[in-house]
Amino acid sequence: MPVEIVDMAKTAHELKKRKVLLNTPRFHAWVHYYPNPGDRDDMHCHNADQTFYVIEGECTMHFPDGGKAVMKPGMAALITGGSFYQLENSGKGPMVLMGNRSGPSEAIQHINYELRKDIKKLSAEEMERIRHGGAVHLPAQEQNQTKA
């Protein structure tokens, strides 16, 4: 179908999870759903430019330098590839965002800030370290390798 109309909030609340809406060789878009206040992802970046548009709730973007930006419905984040950030549901209910990036989703890397690795290539142990946006606790030997 060349044109599809989507009720983003309804889709998010029905599925209660991230849903890819469009994925072509040039572009992909999705709806993000963070159900609970405090839900967050890991500090990360991608290898493509992207945007997030807040549909419902409140989103706080955290940055590696300790800075943050609070976004409310109607606000958008415009992110260049390689810029690190972390999304957090900082509202009182569910947070619904629309995201999109250049290129197909299969070509996108999700680089964890602390590990400096694409999470698509992490071991189960490494994935557990970053689950739910928590800090990565690296053994001393790995910390030295990561800083090099």
C-alpha cells in the first residue's frame, strides 16, 4: 500500500511495545512505547540521523556529559548519527514517541556508550549488563581496553 494512515497513540496502547511502521531501503519509522515512569534505555548512539517526536507523556533525554532535555507532546528531538543519548519516561503515565531514521532498520547500529559496541553483536552476558538502561559494570581489564 503506497499510503497508510496510522493512529500512533492507539497503536502504541494496543501493542504496548515498539512497533516498526515502515521499513524501506531509504527510510524506516516506528512507534516507541515506554509504559512506566522511569522506563529507560541504555546510553547509546546510531550510525544514522534520526528524529523522535513526542506524542504522549514526557521524555527526558540524557546525555553523556550529564546534561538533559525534557520533551513534552508536540516536541521533537533531531539527532545526528553518532550523537549519544538515553531516553527515559519521566512522566506520570505511558510515554509514546514516533521515531524515524534514514536507511533500512537492518543497516542501523545501536552502539552502547560504555561498551562502544553494537548491541546486535553483544553476548547474552553483555546484554544483561545494559538491560533496562542500567550502567555497565565492566571488569577492570575490560575497562582498560574500552578506554584505549
